[in-house]
Amino acid sequence: MKKLLILGLAFCFVQDQPVKAQYYYYNDRYYDNDVVMEIGATFGIMNAFTDLGGKKGIGKSFIKDLNWKNSKASYGLYAAAMYKNVLGLRVEATFGQVAAYDSILKDVKATTFGRYERNLSFKSRIADIQLGIEVHPLFFKNYYEGDEDPPFISPYVVAGIGYFSFDPQAKLNGQWYALQPLSTEGQGFAEYPDRKPYKLSQLNIAAGLGVKYEVNSFINARLEINHRFLNTDYLDDVSEDSYIDPALFNNYLSSNRAAIAQQLFDRRAEVDPGHTTNPSYQRGNPKDKDAFFTIQLKIGINIGRQRR
């Protein structure tokens, strides 16, 4: 991964020499190089698909279960190298937060088959570094020949590989606790050999769609949605289809951590006092991996165009 990032950064900061036969850009005052750099900043929202929250019903897959109320702010920086406006290689860092909570289902709890009563919640900061490739189909046409000007609006697709960090937390008595060290689903316990501790930094696969508008010779504006496919179901610390015996926390955690874990792994009694959870009750759904996405406005500055 380090080699990929170094290669991407090196490519982004290398520019070709001007080519004489290229078209005049925008207002007949600039030539395009074969490779034009773009650096910029991004602002937008971040949201996630996890086991928690969602919409009414038993829980649907992908966008059908998306609750826009959970959207949080995101921001970032990027550097890209565009080859003849057709193909781009970029490195991008994105930061934000994701969150979800079952209590959002209160108004539709009669339809949720116990999802509301489960009463779990989480938040997590996200830091994501992505190496991606852009493809701009409108520039497959050769604008270097003839009198037709290149388009100022260019839809594109983007795909890449990313490396992200997360740290799910839950709130108890006004204080936030990191959930991964608490092994809330018995990760690492001998009694559950198939439940392995999860890493807080992992790879992801990114894919998205965007549209770029060239405001003038130096400034681009983009609107882009970028989805990250994860190889973990623990973005929200919820995955397994059953609870564990709470007495086991005392065997693997310190007394203080065990007491906190016993309150956070099962929170049904907070909305249904006197409730006792049977370990066979469903906690999560291990069949579907978690994911997160961003919708961002990007403002970039072009570097490398030559005056006539």
C-alpha cells in the first residue's frame, strides 16, 4: 500500500512538456499540456450502511435502508494528474464521522422486528486515504484537431483502493467508550473461536460518479459521490447473529472494563425495564459487510497550462 501511495504521489507531481499541436484552452490564451495538475479541497457529507438504525421494516440492503438523518460533515484534500482530460490519477485524503442509533426507529418500532428494542448505537471518526483513477468519457473524442471546443462539463467515473481507520464508540452515562477493546461480541474469547478481534485500520475498495465543471482556466468545481466497500462488518461494532453470556466478560477483561462491557453489549433493558436477553436473540447480521460513502463538492486549481 505504501508503494502504491508513493507511486501515486510521484505521478501527480510530474508534468510533461507542452505539445505544439494541442488545442487552445478556454479563451485562446492558454495551451494544455499533456498532463495538467489539479490540487484542491473537498467539503460534503459522510454516511454509512451498518446493522444499526436504518428505516422501517426488518432491515433492507444498501440504499433502501439508508437514513439521511445520520449524515455528518466531511472534508478533505486531493491532488490529481489529468492526462489530456481523459484519464486522471489522484491521491485523496478524506476525514469525517459516521454514526447510527436504533432509537431513530422509535416512530416505526412496530415494524422493526426488535431492531428498535435492541437500542444499540455508535459513532466513529473516519480517516481515509485513497489512490484512484478517473475516466472522462466525453474526452475520448480528439479535440486537438478541428474547430470544436472541448466541453466545460465532464461527467466521469472513479475507482480506486483506499486505506481507512475507524474506532466505534458508544455513550454511557454521559461518557464515550471505545467498543473494540470491550469485545462486546466475544471477539477473542475461547468460547467463540470463530469471532476474531477486528483491526481498526483496513483496506477498502472505492467507486463513484462525478461531474466536473471548468469554471475558468484555473478553477474546477466537482460534485462527486464516492462509495467505499469494506471488508469488515464491525464499523458499528455489531455483526454476529447472537449475544454472548455476559458473565464471560469477567474472565477476559479487567473488572472495570467488564462492568462497562456488560452495560454496552446489551441495552434492551434501557427501553424495556426488566427485560432479560436470551443469548439466542439476534444482535446483528454477519451476511452483509458495512460500508460508508461521501457526497462532496470539490474545488480545484489547475497547474500546468501554458500561455500562448
